[in-house]
Amino acid sequence: MSSITIKRPEAIEPAPKLDKKALSADHPTWCPGCGDFAVLASFFKVVQNLGIPHEQICTIAGIGCSSRFPYFVNGHGVHYIHGRAIPLATGVSLSRPDLNVFVFGGDGDGFSIGGNHLEHAARKNLNLTYVIMDNFVYGLTKKQTSPTSPVGFKSKTDPWGAQDEPVNPMRKLVASGATFVARTHAAQVNHMSEMFERAIKHPGFSVVEVLSECVVFFKGSFDAANPRKGGEFPLIPEKQWDDSPDDWKAHDTTDLSKAIKLAEEPWPGKFGVFYEVERTTKNANEQALIADAQAKVGNASSQEILAKRFARMR
Amino acid sequence: MSTAAPSSPSEPRVSGRHSVRSKTVDDAVIRIAGNSQDGIQTIGGLLARLAGRTDQDVITYMTIPSTISGGPSIFQVRIGSGEILSPGDQADFLVAFYEHSYKSHIGFLREGGICLYDSDEVKPDTSDKRFVYVPVPLTSATVEAVGGTAKDRGKNMFALGLLCSVFDLDRERLVEIISRQFGSKDESILRNALLAFDAGYAYPLGDILDLAFQLKPATASGKTRVATDGNTAMALGLIAGGVRHGAGYPITPWSPIMEQLRVELPQYGGMFIQSEDELAAISTALGFSYAGHLAVTGSAGPGLSLKMEALSWATMAEIPLIVINVQRGGPSTGLPTSVEQSDLMQAIYGSHGDCPRVVLAPKDVEDCFYIAIEAARIARKYSVPVIILSDQALSSRIEAFTEPDLAKVMVEPVLDLNPAPAEYKPYPLNAETRHAPPGTRMTGGTYPVVTGLEHDEMGHPTSNPDLHMKMTARRRNKLRRLEAELKTPEVYGDANGEILLVGWGSTYGPIREAVTQLREQGLKLAAIHLRHLHPMAPGLEKVFDRYDHIFVVEMNDEGVYGQGQLATLLRSRFCNPKIRSICKTDGLTFKIREIIAGIDDFIAVTA
Ligand SMILES: Cc1ncc(C[n+]2csc(CCOP(=O)(O)OP(=O)(O)O)c2C)c(N)n1
Ligand code: SF4
Ligand SMILES: [Mg+2]
């Protein structure tokens, strides 16, 4: 059978168990107080909990404050171009089933310049985990309106207050066909870690929107969802499918129209898993194509397959 | 005769009419003009394959309407026993299916040429005595032969039968090739095809058979030959070069490459992904390459423009990649189904920043195969993006060539996941780039982040001015090392003389033919062909010194300053005022006489 040769040592010592020190790379260049620090800490914790081997971690990002993430993780990583991290991660995920592929990025990167890619990766159900660090503003470029900026937000490009209807991330993601869609808050570390862990375990395209405050350009943006700042952090009660008396009232995460309805709730809305279904991944579909094609050519080597192709053109 | 063939409805005919032919010719140009839905491409392809099988040389040329519903279309085949380098300036034989086919193409027929037309459709002006007219009721005779309402379907095969008879082609082999082409389909399709073919073959043509010419038999090469188009050769070359992954977005004339790779690659354990747009396509291809699987993406001009930002990243991050650009007429949507060579500057300089990358161009269909292998080798060796500039004419025309020796050229890809040593540096200042693909254990404990930011030897971002200069030089010097590997191309023709023609890409054939013709007329001249456009092979200045005038022949505009794109590059490189341009932008391949006229114009002005 013709397949790609992989050279690797017969036996490799298990990597030392990962701790925060082994996982830390550069000290983050984020502003003190930036919500993204907590996202990083939470990611470290989950990667350790799940026991992911060091060499199998691959973080990929576009451009933005949040997209600098890969520099702060000591793992294989890519700092790519603005908005295109998802299609690059597509190539990594599809051709390397041995890896754990994580994409990190901002609201501008994901919903604006990269919006089309998000749509298609969700629809194709690529096997990777995507964390959107949503701060409702363009941080790196210093305070322009972002696709999630609320109407009225005063930015350098809308000094009189943003006018355009913002993207509703949960609605967009559920409607696009993502198979795991969750929402959390960078100030709620345990909840955030729980969402990450479930997203990583989910087979397919899993997205977590993290409300991660930009303390410089949109201070206080997420206070309404932070009990420590006088807000509320209302969780989605998920159906347990048991006989408990109130279970019928809880959210069925496999119900698309209910998930959309939940996404329509007024600010600050609810937190937790909005939608979670299993659907064949593109990764599995491509592997099935390979398996079928290889079954047809039997034990032929790649040279024999190509020689046959040429023989047809004689 | 193949036993698969149904018995011919006609009476048996005397085989081999060599004796009655008044003359033999080296080659013949046959133009078949109809509508795209008539299947004229199919018969053109069959003729080309026959030529390959009989050791004849062949070049085809076709036009496709850019409208979806089809429309006027031609397929031209030039078959001969010598070296065939261009589709031909004029036709010896025209088959006209419709009035519009006759009207548009009679002017392409040479004086004394034969116009065979469908007398059910065409009313030619027979008072024009320059041509010989042969009426054949293609439509009704096909209906009669095949029966039923299949008239539009079998006409092409009927015409092929006629051509087989007129040119006394190897009928047995042709039937075999037809059977193979239609064999996998519904049985009745093959039956009808052969019925129409036989009827055409048996159709009484009278004395034109005496007028017609006999192709000189080709000398047997003893080698197995194949016939295919440039896009197919390119796709197969990528596979031979060890490329197993890719991503693309459809656009004419690139789509057939991605369609074939999508189907072929899974057999080899690889995959080709149809992306949502060209930005995603190149990004996914870069994802494959980053993951350790050298990948391909491709497009035509508009899509190449969309890939420019990512290409710049590939240069900076030093990720190997192959980008195929099948050039067509531009700017913008331009002339989607016509040929042009106007993306050279975009290929070399299109991205932002100092962004060195390799640019290659194949000279003919066979070379599409070999250049893809070379592109893969260069991309791997230097961790650099390589752009291959093909064009619309190469992409769709069929040529016959010696079947490649796969044992010699085949490259087996390897994904190396051996642990990286503690002293690993991805971008050493004094050695070639080496990546540790994800999945690699880093013995030293530090894992690499591949970035588009300027970085140090470890890949760590830095804006240190000194390092930016060093790293910029490092990326450029990879191309200088490649340049040092290249050999000065040989000239074709006189070793020194009055004129040197310089070409790149698909103008190879017509330029060479122009040289042959002009040398026969006593001019001392030669041609040189550049397959490597960035970097160029060394030593060109010495070759240029041996000629009085240098003409760069290319299918693009002469620009504001009077030079085409390659001529501009050569002038800036060599500061040589002898370098001039012969350019054109009519969306058609160069005719020999156009090249000669370009030289004559110059001589007339300077005389
Ligand atoms: C093609 C391109 N256009 C524009 C930019 C400039 N740019 C960099 S980051 C950014 C927006 C970042 O916003 P977001 O994605 O929300 O990330 P944040 O910084 O807020 O985390 C922009 C416009 C760029 N780097 N590339
Ligand atoms: S600008 Fe805002 S988003 Fe960027 S690092 Fe500072 S606080 Fe964080
Ligand atoms: Mg943002």
C-alpha cells in the first residue's frame, strides 16, 4: 500500500509530565490586567489535566493581542496572518491526526477578516478547538470598532458611538454548523477551564467564546457578567437526562432552535454550552476517501499507481 | 482490425492508399471547427493519442467558449513525423460543422487547403477558388449510421472516421484507442461511437483522396510514448515529485489540476482540499507544509493576487510551498479562456516587503511534468515558496512525449518526526533552514513557534535592525545559492550571429520554429529559453554578448517604456540596450510569422 513514510524513533521516552513551568514560554506582552492572562493560565491547567503529550500541542493564531498566544505557550506553534489561522489549522488538523490543534484569536480576527473561514470550518466540522478571546474592540491596533462592539461604543473609528448591529457570536456559530459552541468569561476561571476541557474532548469543530476584557481600550466591558463587579454570571442549566423534577426545564444542548433562542437573550446573556452534537468530521471523511482509494489500488506502490496512470495515456 | 468493432456497413475497401497519394508531407494541420458541445475536443484528443502511439509528434490547440452553455469552439491538431513545436500558423485541412465555423475559420486555411464541411449546415462560397471544397452531409449521414436522434452526439466520430480515411491514419490503432476511451462507459455508447466512426471512414470521398497528402511515417523511437495535456502532466509531476497534499479554489484554467489531484492523491495516502477561497487555499496548503507535508496550491491570475499576503508569510517563515499559476488574459477577469504571460512580475514581486521566492515556467507539456518535480525539490531544499507559471495554452493542449522513467524521477515523501537535538535552530545564519514539524519532541525542551514577524535564528521575534538586515540577506541568499546550481541554458541555432530570441514559458515552440525558418533563409540567429525566471541561470550576459540584437518574445504588453515583463527584468539586470521586445496581447499563442514580422519591423526601422 502506498502511504507516506513517517520517520520516528521506535520507542520514545514519555515526555516529563507537563507543569506550568514546562508550558510557559515568553512572558506575555499583554497589558497588566488584560483578560487574556487568565485564558492562558486556564489553558495551561487544562492541558496538564488532560495529560496531552508535550510534542502534540500545536497552537495556531492570526494577528491581534490575543493572537500572540502561541508565543506564550511552550509548544509547537504558528503565528500566522490576520484572519487566516483557521484555514492554516485546517491543513495541520487534516494531515496530522496525532496532534492536538488549538486556534486562538480575537473578535476582529475571527468574526471580521476571518469570518468566512469560521463559517466554513464550522460547516465542514474540522477537528480542532478554537478559542475566541472576545474583547469587543480592536486591541492591537488601539481601539477601532470591532464586529462585536456594542452599538454606542465610542472608538477611534466611531467617535460618536458604533452604529452597526454587532455580530451575535453564539447565534453565528450555532447557525454555521459548529458542533460544540460554548461561552464563558475570563474572570470565571473554573467555568472557563471546564468549557475548554469539554471543547478539547469534543470530536469535531469546538468553539469557545471567552469574554476577555481589554482593560486599556474597553474597560469595564464585561462587568455586567462579573459578580465581583456587581454583575451576574448566569449559567445555562443543562439537561441531565435523569428523572430529576426540574430536568424538563433545562437546556437541551442538542436542540438547535433552543440554542439560537438562548443566543437571543439580552446582554449579558447566559454562559455555558449552547450547542453540542456529534457529526462526522471532515477529518474522518478525508480518511475514508483515502481508505477507499487505497483499498482499490491494493498493495501497489506509489510508483506502480503512477505508472498505471501513465499507461492509460499511451 | 479490433474484434470489438462492429462490422462496417460499407463494402470492404482497399487498404493502404499510399500509392494513390500524390505527395507525402512532414506534417499536417487539421482544424476542426464546431460548437463545444459537439465533442470536437474528444476527437482531437483521440487523434493526439494516435499520434503518440504511432511515434508521430503532435501538438493540439483548442479554444473553449467562456460561456457555460457552450458555443463556437475549435480543436486543432498538428501531426507530423518531425519535431512539432507549435500548433501551426495555418491549416491544411478544415472541418466546418456550421456556417459560423466556416465563416470564422476559412481564413485560417492555407491556399490550396481542403475545406470539408457539413453540407446539411454550411453553404460555402465555392467561387473562392483558393480552396478545395468537400461537401459531406455530416448531420444526416450520422443519423443514418447511428439511427435514432443521436445526431449531435455521433457527428464528431463520423468526422474522425473521415479524417482517418483522408489521411490514411492507422485505423486499427485508432479503433483500439476509441474502444479504450469509451470502453468503461455504457456499451451502447461505444457501439454508437464505432458505428459513426466506421460510417465516416467508409464515406465515399472521391478524388479528394488523391489531392490529400500522406503523412510520412515517423521513425520508430523504440520508446513508449504518452499523450496528454499540460494540466494533467503538471498534476502527475507533482505526484512524482512527492507532493501528497494541496488545497485550491476553482478557476479557469487551473481547475483541472485540482480536480485531478482531488481524485488521485487519496490513492497515495494524501488529500486535496477544495477551500472556500484562495486565501484559505494557500493557508491550508501552508498548514500541510508546516505539518511536514510539502503541499501545493494554485490558481490563475486573480487567485494568485489573493494569495499574495500568505506568500509573503511563507517567505518570512520559510515554509516550502508550490504555487501553480495557470496564466490567462488579464487584468481582472480579463480573457479567462485565452493565453497571456502577464503575471511574471506579480509572481516575482507581487507580495509586500522584500519577498524573494522562486519562479519557474515550463516550456511545453512534457516539461510541465518535470518542472513540477523540480519545484518540489527546490521548495524542500531551500524551504521556500516556488511559483510555477504555466499558461492557458499549455494547460489544455495535448502533446505526445516519451513516457517518463518513474524509477528515476519518483520521490517518496517522508515525514521526519525524529526528536530535534538540543542545539536545534530553525533559521541558522550559516546553514540551510530546517524545521521541526509539530509532533517533533524537542530534546532541549524549547518548542518552536513559526512566525511572520522578523525573528532571530531560533525563530524568536525581534525588531533588532541588524538582525532584520541579516535575515533579509539570508532569505535572499537562498536564491543566490539556487542560482549557482543552475546551468546556462543552451542556445538553439547559431552560436553567434545577428539575432538572439529570448523566450520563457509556452512560447518555446514557436520561437524555435521561427529560428529554424529564418536560418533556412540565411539569417544567423539563435534562441535561448529561460525555465528559471527567478533566480535566472547565470551566464546569460555572456550569451547576449555573442549577438547583435536581442529580442524577448512574450505574450504581454510592451508597457509604458516599450518593454515586456521579462525584457524589463533583463534590461534592469544587464543594463543592455540591445534588449528589445516582441510583445503581443491578442490572447492567442505566437504564430511563427508574427515573430518573424517583429524582427522584420525592427530591421526595417533601423535599416
Ligand atoms: C491584513 C491585515 N490587515 C490589518 C491588520 C492590522 N490588524 C492587526 S490586529 C487587528 C485587529 C485585532 O483585533 P482582534 O482580532 O479583535 O484582536 P485583539 O487585538 O483585540 O485581541 C488589525 C486590524 C493586519 N495585521 N493585517
Ligand atoms: S490592548 Fe487590550 S487586549 Fe491588548 S493586551 Fe492590552 S489590555 Fe489586552
Ligand atoms: Mg478584539
